[in-house]
Amino acid sequence: MIGGFFVYMLKGKKILLGITASIAAYKSILLVRLLMKQGAEVKVILTPAAKDFVSPVVLSTLSKNEVLVDLSHNNAWNNHVMLGRWADVMLIAPLSCNTLAKMANGLCDNLLMAVYLSATCPVVLAPAMDEDMWHHSSTKKNLQLVKEYGNIILDVENGELASGLFGEGRMAEPENILLFITENFFRSGELKNKKALVTAGSTYEPLDPVRFVGNHSSGKMGFALAEALYEKGADVTIVSGPVHQTKKYDGIRIIHVSTAEEMYRVCMNLHGDVDIEIMAAAVADYKPANVSAEKIKKDKKDFTLSLEKTKDILTALGQAKKQNQFLVGFALETNNEREHAKNKLANKNADMIVLNSLRDENAGFGFDTNKVSVFFADGEEKELKLAGKKEIAEQIVQLIIQKINA
Ligand code: CTP
């Protein structure tokens, strides 16, 4: 938290969720929960038939709003035009075959259809149906029509269907729906038009065709930083060593590399055209001086490995730094942490060094949490409390934004 400030991606955003009659409606409960957790204001409309699939009581409790079903409710008229104008995004999830057909033909026999036809905001549809229905010619035609009307259709997923069959037709998972709307409608603009480069993970320095020198870096911190930058509107490229992380957003570019030399070359190539560079990778400092073309046999009693230095990417970027470029480095230290971090800041011509101390519990390599201190070229220092890596990443990005705008 920076001054008690935590970033809720959907804070103040208004989401209208339409739920239709489909077994997948049970997933909408989780979707409401996820939207609320991100700070969104959620109103739910059920079709009359959807009431048999999901309880209005559960949905109204979770959304903290009355769930609407009929055009007139408790003798009051639901103003469908105002509901359609209230929302920033209207989601229909799950979208049944029946409601899809009504949308394609402009039928208006329930509140959800009346609101949909009045909606002035973007409408996102998450279809759910059995595979044979999904592949029916009329479904394809209706999907084509609603797409032409300007609605956005999320891909269905493959897997077990309510019929017990396996195939295409499952509703997109709630987490993926949340990611889609966040990515497409709710990225903030603080870093709009800024390009960012983030290195992540370890590098593998080959010794022979099957062995390498590397380290345990998971890449979590680098990927979390890339996500946080992207959520603020930046155009983001991750240059990643071999890791098991996957990017959360489609729009983040990822370039996979293996060695320090490859990472160096990619970063130097991109350097001319980026505004923010964050070197979060645990690049190998040394590599085997000789790489054997064949697998090394264990026929000797002793084996001495000769190592030579890799290129220091952070230093090279610091030397090539242009005005208005903001360069961030990481430091992992076990002793004299502040002194080492400050030296790195100066020696590498960085604007900010993020210090991890190996003495901090639950922080650093492999952990989901991190505790860091931050040092700036202007002498300012900040200590961030132990938190999830994504939260730390959000705070680091917030500090970068403050410095860039200072
Ligand atoms: N780094 C880099 N290229 C390298 C080695 C490190 O870009 N070949 C970057 C890391 O991504 C990190 C920073 O340099 O942002 C700090 O790396 P570290 O290895 O801790 O520092 P060194 O300067 O190599 O010093 P030492 O290992 O002696 O602490």
C-alpha cells in the first residue's frame, strides 16, 4: 500500500450482468464475486427462465444490489433505458441459444432483452451451449448477426459439457471474462503512449548440450511488473528467460530468450524505442568459458569449470540511456544492503533500484510475496511492506509514474 492506496482495477466501474438459462449460470456467481472484489459496481438481470438455474438471493447478496427479472417489479417499472445507459459495459454470461436468437432478431419479451436493446455501452457475450447447438447453422448465423450489430463475442471453451459429452461450447471461465473486460475497457491511461520493456526470469548458460548454469528465479516479479504497467495503459514487452509463467493479457508482447547474451541483444535492439525499462531478470553473471559440443562424460575424478563474465544488460542500458528514459534495476543482497543498492544505482546509471534482501522472510526467489526497499537517483528512499508480488509491482509502477510526472 502506498499511503493506504491499493489499486482496484475496476473501482467505480459499472457492470451490468445479464444471466440467461444455462447450466453455466452457476459460474456467474463467481463472476459477480470477482467483479466485486475488483471494486466494480454490479447490477444483475436474470431472464425469467434463469431463475431456475441460479438463485436471485445469492446474486443480490453478492452484488449488494437487487436482482432484476421483470419489467415491472414490486409494482414499480424498471427503467430499462436508464439501466442500459447506467452501465460502462454490459455482459451477458452465460448467453443461451434462445437469448442469442432473440438478440439476432431484435425480440423484446423480457427485461434483459429490453435493456440490451436500449444499451448504449459495449456489450460482451459469453455463449454457453451444447456442442451440437453451438455448431448448428442457425447459431452460426445468429452469432454472425449479433457480431455485425457490434456486440463482442467471447470464445467458448473446450471441455466437459452439461450433457456429459466433451467438446466445444463451455462458457469462458469467469477469470478469463474478467481479464477480457479489464484488458479491453478498463486499462487506465497514466502510461498511455509509453513503451515499457521488462526482463524476467533466469538465464541458462550452456555447458554442453544437456547442462547449463542457471538459477531459481521464477520470473513472477517480472511478469507482475509487466501486468501492472500494462494495466496502466503502457505498451509492454517482456524479455523472458526460461520460466513457467504465462502472460495474463493477450496484448503483452513476450520475447523468449535463453542466455544472457540473447537477452542482452534483444534489450539493446528494443532500447531505442522504449520509455521505461525494468531489469527484473536474475541474469547469470558468469557463463561457462567453453561450451562442449558433446555431452561431457564423467570420466575424470575432478572437474573444474572455467567461467567468464556475461554482459551486464542494466549497465549497458544505463550507458546508452537517453533523456526521458526511466531505468529500473533490481538488487539482491545479503549484507550492507543499502550501501550496495545505492552503489548499483550510481554505477549502473539507473533511476531506481529495487532492493530485495535475502534476510527478509517470505520474500524473493520463488515466493509469491516480496518485501522491497526502493532507492531513487534523486536520493529518495521508500520501504514497501511485505505483500503479494502483484501488489508490490503495482506500487513500484505507481512510484515510477510519480517520478516520471514529477
Ligand atoms: N543484470 C543485468 N545483466 C547482468 C546481470 C545483472 O541486467 N548480466 C541486472 C539485473 O537484472 C538486476 C541488476 O542487474 O536488475 C542487479 O544485478 P546483480 O547481479 O544483483 O548485481 P551486480 O551488479 O551483478 O553485482 P553483484 O552480483 O556483485 O551484487
